[in-house]
Amino acid sequence: MSKFFSNFEKQIDAKGRVSVPAPFRAAVSELGGDRIYCFPSFVDQAIECYPPPAYMALLERIEGIVESPEAREQLELAVITRGVELTFDGEGRVSFPERILKSVGIEKAVTFAGRGDRFQLWSPEAFAKTEAEAMAKAAQFRHLLLTGRNPLKTESA
């Protein structure tokens, strides 16, 4: 299955278009899509971008929340109501509404950051800061990559 890896910095043109990195376009295409679904993150100072299958799975998870009508409503507002569906033009570009870019502080340049099943768009400055913080903290989780287990968690007898 195709995944989104690495990060790329791109410029936003005078018409508000940005070229989606070729590896990301290829992953979207391999997943059966010619569009992406995006919404401002409610966790990071970024825009979340999903290929169609992953976005539809996210919507199904939201629609399946029955134990908390309030949680479902809030997630619908955060993910669906604030979102946009963007199609690639012939040159692999998309046009983000200015309101979405401004909501996360993106102006003239954008960093595309692969997150496996999705990718994010950040202002280059915010991404650099967040990446540096993550790298400083990542060493404490190295054991999870090596063993898949948390050595601090004891197993019940």
C-alpha cells in the first residue's frame, strides 16, 4: 500500500496554487484517487490532507461514534465542515482556499510532511520548530522501534 514519506518545501504561486510533490501525487493515484481532502488540524498548526480511501475511512469512524453525540458533532465540525476537496490540475497543482492557509499561518511557502496514511501542510517555520522538538523527544521512544514494546510497562501475571 502506498504511503506518504519525507518532506518537501514548495512555493505558492501568485494564483494561490501549489505543486503537490510528485511522490505524494503518485501515492494518491496508486490509492485510486485524483483528489485530496484537507482540513485544518485541531492538534497541530498544520493542514491535514488525506487521499480518498483514508478520508472515507475517517468519515466512517466519525459517523460510527454513537456513545457520544457531542463528540461526533464536534468532530464533524472540525473535520467535515472546515474541510475542502481539492483536485489536481494538469500540472499536479492544487488551489487551497486562502482561509485554510491563513488559519495555520501559511503564506508564500509550504512544507509538505508525509505522515504515512496522510500528509500535512505546514508553514516552513512552524514545521522546522515542530520537527526539532520531535527529534529532541524521539530518542526516548527508540525502544518502541526496536522491540515494539514499552519496557516500562509491566505485564500482568
